[in-house]
Amino acid sequence: MSQGSNSLSLILGAYQNAKLAPFYIIRPPMMGDGNSEFMANWSQELCQGVFKLETGRDTSKEELAKGNADFIFIEKEIDQKEYKVKDQAVLDFIKAHNYPALFYKYKLVFVQTAEAISDTILNKWLKVLEEPEQSVVTFFLVGNEEKLLDTIESRAITLRLKSQNPPLETGVSCQGGFPQFLKQKIEQEKGSLSEKVTAELLSFTANPLPHIFLEVVKNNRASRMFAFKTMVDFAAAKDLPYVKQYEFLKAIEWFKKSQTFNNSAPERFYGLLHQLLE
């Protein structure tokens, strides 16, 4: 298993023990890999695992592509940015939930690119998700950090996939937290940083208080750029728990929006720093 093997093992274990929840939201790794191909491969590998549990033999993705009554894939039209109310896929989703599994323990319904579903369609599907057929399990494959309707999110178990890439190789240890990580990155980049930027950033690593860091990024654009890149590297390399990943990503989202409104550098960086120093 390669695509998010932890989540695959978890779901296959629940399948084998007839303990699957009716509804899951599957989200991509925190950094990168959150593309449709990655998510599609994950759903195919899950189907392969289920097939082996049910039949005792392996199957290829090509064989799965021929169709299976208990593996349903809902996809938007290729040339559309989002699902449309009158799309066949919207009707297929409802039909898939009208009948129980035919051959296997469960029928698995995968909704690809779920971030492209409008609130109107989600509300249309809400009753189906509130009163699911007992043997039907729905997976919303969400390719980004877009939050779905609260009424949808609250009914699902959310799982974060692990990256298919090896852990980020920075040559820098996360031991000692973000200030120590920043210090090691400065050493690593010594030749490419000006003396002024180096001195400003090191003043924070020597005395890691938030107000010192915020004063540093306030004074120098090069310091801001290096600090931001290092923050993202630290968050990726440290493999933060799901909740911390989500909070950090929301802080990045706010960071980007705040640039549009010309918030000061300390205001923009405070949320990011808060997540890494806690």
C-alpha cells in the first residue's frame, strides 16, 4: 500500500470487522500531493484491498475499471470546474444510496473532487447522508483545505492521508522546536543571506520571544521571505498532528488574505508563529 497507507489500513480493518462508519471525508497530505490523481489512486487501492478481503485474490486497477456493482465512483464532468445540479453524477449519487450492497459486505461510494460540490447540491444530498442505507459507505475525496458545509462536516469522520513522498529531507533537525530549526537553516543558507538578515534572524533564535520575531519580519522583506519559507519547511518536516496541520494551514490562508488588505507584517506573521511556538 502506498497512498496514505495508515488510513487504508484503518478503513480495511474496520471493513473486515463490519465497523465502517457511514460517511468519511478524506483530505490530502498537508504539503503537496493533494491532486486528483493522488486521491483517485487512494480510492482504487482501497477497492483493491476490499476485493482481496472478499475474494481472497488480488486484482488490478484495469480489472476494477471494468466495473463492480459495489464500487461506485461519482465524478464531475471533465470540462466543468464544479458539479452542476442537473449533472448525471448528482443523480447517480442519490441512486447509489437507494440500494444496499449487492455482493460484498458494503457498497463503497467515492465522490471525486468533493471540494467542487456546491452548497446547493450538498443540501440536496444531505437527507441521503442523514439516513444512509445500512451497507452503503460514502467517501468524499477533498483535494484541498476547502471547508464543506458544517452540516456535512459534522456527519463525517475526517481522515488525513499521508504523503506518498518520503519525509522532507532538510538536513535540519526539528529537535528544539522552531527557533532551533530556524538557527540551523540560517547556518545552512549562510552564504546566500546578507549579514543584516542573518543578524536579525539570529537575534530571535538567541531569545525566542514572539515580539522579537515580529520586529525582525517588520524591518526587512528578505527576512520575511526566509522566515515564511522556514516556517512551512518546519511544519512539513515535523509531521504535526492533524489538528495542528489544519490550524497552520488556516493561518496560511489568513496570511494570504491579509496581504490583500495590506495588513502589517507583524499582524500577518503572528498567526503562523503562534501555531509553531505553542
